[in-house]
Amino acid sequence: MSVVGGSIRSLCFGLAILAPALEGCSSVTSCDASMVPAIRLAVIDEKTGATLIGESTIVWAGPNVVRDSVRVVLASGAGPVSVGFQAGAYSLMVIHAGYADWHGSIMVSGDRCKPQTASIAANMTAK
């Protein structure tokens, strides 16, 4: 997976898979460098159950994030995308060409810097 766009805030708060050590995030959060992703989001085709290939846009709101988004390019065999680093309520939207937009929400338990990672699947319906 590679990131096509998005802000540094998206990179620091949203996608733990981009780098094992998020040194550039120290000014954004007071949590230590061993941040745990809050959500593991799988983007899949509802009919086949396969991970969607190509560019998806993920939009979310959650703790300390009013609204943020990032575009990701999923390759064959790609695993779930990591979103967020804090416990709390999240609302999510996934946009992928040829599919209806998917909307979902999830509550992540744990404390501010050590969430208990929750998994959710965006079951995308072809248009």
C-alpha cells in the first residue's frame, strides 16, 4: 500500500502502517512512539469478499480529529488499513470508484494512548 495524498496530520494520526516509528508526530500527540492503531479497516468487495484493488479514499472523524481523509492505493493481498491512535467513537466513510460510498461507525475501547484495536470491514457494493 502507498499513500497518494493526505495531510501530515492524517499520516501521524491515521496510518500507523506508513512507518514503524512515527518520529514526526511528537508535536501532534503526547503519546509515546509505540502508538497502537485504534482501527483496522478492511476495504472489501461485498460479493467476492476480496480486498478492493486500487485507490480508495478514507474519511474519518474521531478523538481529536473533526474530519480528516487520506487516499490509499491497495495492492493485491493488502491487509487492513490502520486508522486513528486513540480510544473513542469514530465515524468512517470509504470512497472507491465503481462502488457506492460506505459509511460506518465504531467505538474503540481502551485509554487515550493505548486503544484496544478494533476491526471493521467496509463491505463495498458495486454500482
